[in-house]
Amino acid sequence: MVIVFGANRIAPLADVAPVAGVDHRDVLALSRPRGCLRIFNLFFAQERCLMRSQEALSKTHSDRRSPLPLITIAIPVCNEADSLDALYERLCRLGETMSGRCTLEFVFTDNHSSDLTWTKLSQLASKDARVRAIRFSKNVGYQRSILANYMHARGDAVMQIDADLQDPPELLVEFFDLWQLGHRVVYGIRRERTEGAAINLFRRLGYWAIDKLSEHPIPRNAGDFRLIDRAALDALTRMNVPSPYLRGMIAGLGFDQIGVPYKRDPRTLGQSKFNVARITQLGLVAIINHSVVPLRLASFVGAASLVISIIGGLYFIVEKIVQPDYPRGFASVYVLLLFGIGLHASLLGVVGEYVLRTYLILRSEPLAIVEHALNFRTDEIRL
């Protein structure tokens, strides 16, 4: 817009570009100083309003370009057909609770179930695109199943739960808040367990031993119920561990980690897959994977046996000199010989466990083999 000022005239109205909200009578007043000031105030007010509108529109478009974070709920299953309906119902309610804060996907890894687990997963995946599932060609174990699940998660963070609903999915609300505060790993600490006193004592001793023998602190009374950030997840999935113990592996990653105490609910559907033998096996894997104490203990015991043997030999030499008629005893020789053989066999067994893990790494077998997949593209399968 161009306005020509003169002593007693202004530009013709036809030559003056119209301004919204400005009356032509105000334009005629341009020959007067006050009228001129009024027109310019109106014009710049219009410009400021337009700029604010453009800023608001730009912010709106920016918000639309920033989607909500995606949280993957990772669920390993094995013969959990009885639990899936109740689990899915609670996951759907959780999705409604978290709507507006994040979006969810549900990734199941079926450890070659022999019941109707895969059939039910197929039904859920056909009606809900959030449900994604893979089925292994054989049972690869609980820890490997979880790790395989992590490898197929697309989320900005992943929360792992069990299908038995002993760990409440609703705790994601608190986990999510702590994650947004900057904690890369948020794990649940079992405050109470509805199990017998003997098994609880056995578990506590196991957690204590693993923590004390490990090269880095491992949280006690913490299972695999956790939320893990994408940065920590990527670092975890790059590790080549044929027999993973995820609690120790994640604890060893570092990052900012925090625990949340909670009460673990009793199992109401299905049957537990963990007995004392499997708990013991998992504990041994934890110690061997995250501690060199057994190897050093083997070296210490071997050195101590050598010292004792030397002292014993010197003792018998002195006795022979002092008492030439000292009776020859074959029993003591046999006992010492058998003790030495048994001791060395045990120490070789400890060394063999570490050699076995090295062999498995060199053999480079796949973590698992996928037999079937639901709502996965072929290029998304990472096994």
C-alpha cells in the first residue's frame, strides 16, 4: 500500500489499497496529523494480529508433526491360553488410560506353546493391529524369548510383563512418568510375594549371592518386569550372549536406572513354569555370566591344595626321619588321592562352564527361529 501525503491533498481513493477494518473517511483524514496516526495504529495492529495467527498455526502444525511416543508392551508366552483374554482386556484398558500420553503396541513371543495360545493370538491379531506376535520353531527358554521380543519392538521404550498378570500392567503409568523424567530403565521391586516361606528364603539367598558375586550391582528382588528406553535397548540387543541373564545384562549397561516397589499378585490362571530346579539353573547362569569369582576361586582352591600337599609331604618326611619304623599306610594315600581327583574334577567343571560359553559364542547359533508371525512384514523379522 502506497499513500502520498501532500499539504492539502492525498492520493485518489482508487490508488489506495484497502485495509481491512479501515473506513474511507479515515483515509480522507490523512491530511491531518491525528488522522494519520490513527490509520498507522490500525494498520500495525492488523499486522500484529496476523503474525500471532501465523505463529499459532505454525505451532499447531508442529504439534501435529510430533506424534505421541510409542510404548511396546512385550509379553513372552508359553502355554498361556487361559490367561490371554484377561490379559488383553487389561491391556486395552491400559491403552485407554494412556491415550493422549502415548500409543501402545503389544508384541507377543510364543515359545512354541502346545495349547491354544497361538490360535488365540491369531484371533486377537486379526481384530487389533496393535497385537503383533511371533512363534518360535521350538522352546528356546524364557530369557531368550524376552530378548527376541526386545529385538522386534518398535517403541521408543519397551515394558516387559508376564502373561500371568502377577505383574500389574497398570504400573506403566508410574513407569512412564519416571521414564519421561529421564530414567532410561525403570524396574519393579517385588515388595511382597504370595509364596511359601521356604521358596521366598531360597530366592532371597539367591539374589544376595548373585549381587555379591557379580562384577556390577544387580538389583535384589527385581525380576524382568521393567520399562527400558530405546537407547538402552539398542545397546542390549547388540550383545552376543547365547545364554542371556537379562537382569544382569541390563544392570551392567549403566544409564540412569530406578526401582519402583510393588506388591506382586498371585497367579490365578494357568500354571507356573518356574520350579526350584529352574530357579537354581537361572541363578547359576547369572553367576557364570556376570562373575569371574568361580574362576578365581578355582585358582585359589588349587593353590591351597598344592600348599597343603607340600606341608603334608614335609610332615611325612620329618616323621620318617624321627621314627624310622613309622608304619606305611595305604589308606591315607588312597583318601588323599581320591580327594585330589574329585577336587580337580570339580575345578575343571567350573572352567568348562566358561569354555562352553565361549564355544557357544563362536558357534553363533541364532537366538531363535521364527516359525510363524502375525502383523509383521517379512523385512521386520530380525531372527
